[in-house]
Amino acid sequence: MTITLDNAATNDKTIDFLVKKLPNLYEGGKHFQVRCMAHILNLIVKDGLKYQNYHVDCIQKAVRYIRLSPQRINKFKKAMKDCGLQTKKFLCGDTPTRWNSTFELLKSAYQLREAFTEFGIRDKSYERDLGRVRENYDFEVVTEMVKFFEKFKTKTELVSSTSKPLVNLFIREVLDVDIHLRKWSTKPMFLDMVKDMRTKYDKYWGAYNKMNDFMYFAVLLDPTTKSLFLLHAFKKMIGYMEPALTPASMDIKARQMAREVENRMKNLFMAYLERFDSGGSSQQEASQIVIDVDDDNDFFGDFLCTGGSNSDLTDNELRTYLKENIVNYKKDFSILGWWRVNAIRFPTIARMAKDILAIQISSVASESAFSTCGRVVSEYRTSLSTLIVEALLCTQDWVRKSINPIIDNVDDILNDDDIALEIAQALNMLHIDDNDMGKKPMED
């Protein structure tokens, strides 16, 4: 149905190749590629971090100075104790290629801000080497930076989750970033930074009419949102992009856009009926009904054999679902659980939900979502045999198969070289080789 990839030029050729090879893609593969949300969030943040903030730079230098030696670390811990800071938290270091490390550094520095002054008294070279004492205003600015970037950190962690469907959350998370940028663009200190971030946002998510259709379909397939949420979202989008329109005109246009999405979903629904439903034999079944139920009434038999009646009845499934009241939202609401229960009422839509809700909106795991550099495969991993790679992939699938909530850092575990080595050693102890795997099927 779709493939989720980073926004790289090399991926475009891959997509073109796959679209030509794969039959029956929705709208000829126009919506086949889903751009990785975590990657786009990363690009937006990178554009914001290009601006060097004087106060942030001062705090970074102070933290790096303290973490440079064990002696300074011990002095700072004593300063924390003297200030009454009873916490196990300590100053976080930062890594140039991981933007969240800068966020964590600033956050930890603010939480322990009272200890910096005490540390300066204990370490005589602190002020001399750094040039000036950290001031309260530095931490006030840092606090604002932490508040601003915390939204992006939270969203990156959310979309990098591997234990639940997320595609139905895509539109709401994208629009939340939009509101966040608009809110902070009014603050003088963030004016230039947010301007560049806004440009990057608009490049990927600014045009509501160019959004991937499956993102809209996922909203309709969420019983807590359906068309009502789409209508609300379109009103907001139109209001931002066409502020000159009157409220009445915005409402009319938003309703028209929502109907267009519903119509496109209806086309997909009918394609599902044609492919998976036994609609091809509907007239034969209807004729059989005439014989079994009322073979003396030719008029009623003619009605049952009418091709249009079957179309109307099947189309009614989608109309009934969309017109039903939305389900009250709760934090513990399970969209998969809801469709599991209601599949008997909406069998074709449930099949659509099974496919669409499985779409990934992020192609990276949590441990690499914050990285500003490319993913690197270690020398050890490149030397793994095909058997070990297959074992790791199967292990990952088995872990994820559980319907119960599973840990979101499963990728961190499965990407651990030590665990991979343990699996390799265990397989070697069992004397399993590629040929044996080909002769005997793997058992559950």
C-alpha cells in the first residue's frame, strides 16, 4: 500500500521503480511514498539550531568545563549538596550530531542552576577560563529554549514508537507543530529562528491539498475523529493560508474539502469491494435467493437481481460508519481493539483499517530519530551471516507480534551488538547452518 522513506533524492528513483513494478496501487502510486515524519521534524529542528544563542552558548561552555574532569564533577556534586539539591540527576553532555543531547544539557543545567554559583566559589579557575559568571538571565533564556524544543522532542519520541498505530495521529501532530511555531514566532528572541523553521515546515506540510491521502483516510478510520476532525482541521488550515476569507466562506470550503476526502475514500472502498468481496457472484446469489425465498414473485425476484441494489447496499456500509456519532476519546482508547470488535459490522472498512493503520509514519527507530548524521552500520554488523540477519529479523517480528503493550525501545534491544552476538553463539551451539534452515521449516 505504501512505503515510508526519508526525504532523500536517491529514494525517488526507488519509488519510481517500485510504482512501475507493483500493480493496483491507489491512484497509480501517487500516494505510495510516505515521507518519514521523524526525519522532517529533525530537518525543522536543525534549521532552528543553526542560530547560535549567546546565553545557550554560555551554559554549554560551563557544562563542558565541569564535565571535563572527575575532580570538577566531584566539586559540582558537593556544590549541589551544599545547595540542598537532593537529586540523582546530573549535568548531561551533548553530542554535535544529536540535537536532543543539547536539549537535555540545557534542561539539566536549568534544574541544577543553583549549584553553578557555589561551584564557582569552589573552583577558582572557573570564572577565569570561561570569561564571565553564569547569570540568572542566562538560565531564563535557557528555560524558554527548553520549553520551545521540548515539543519537538516529545513528538519525535511519539512518532518513533514501534508498539502502536500512529498514522491516525499524523494530521493532529503536524497541525500541533504548526500552532507551536505560530505561537513562538511572536517572541522577539525566537523570531529569526522560527522563521527558518517555518519555511522548512511549509516545504513539507504547508500545502493541505498535497498531503498524502492515506493520512486523511486514517483520520476517517479513527472512530474518535472521523469527518468532524477533518472539518475542524481544514478550517484551521484555510484560516492560516487564506485569512481574507470570511468565516462562512471558510466553513463552506472546509466542508467541500472534507466531502472530497470522503469521496476519495469511497473510491478506495469500492476497490476493496471489487478485490476482496464476492461481489462478482452477487447476481447469481440473488437469483438463488429468489428460488429459495419466493420463486412465485417475479417482481421481487427482479428487484433482488438488480445490480444496482447490491451496490447501494454495499456502499451503505461506508455511509453508515461515517454518519455514526464519534466515540468519546479516552487516553487508553485502543483503535485496534475497536476495529476488532466492530469488524463484523463493517467488514470491508475493517479490512481497509487493517491495511491503512499499519502504515508507518516514521522510518527510524527511537535511538536514531534525533541524529543529525546518517545511520552507520558497524563493521560487526556488516560481517553478519545471512542466517544471523534472518534470526534477528524473525526475533523482532516475534517480539512485536504480541497484542499486549510492549516496550518502545525494542529497537534499542534488537540493535544491541551484544544481543546479536549472543544469538549467534546460541545458534552455533545448536549447529544450525543455512542448509539446515532450508531443509526444515522453522517452528513457532
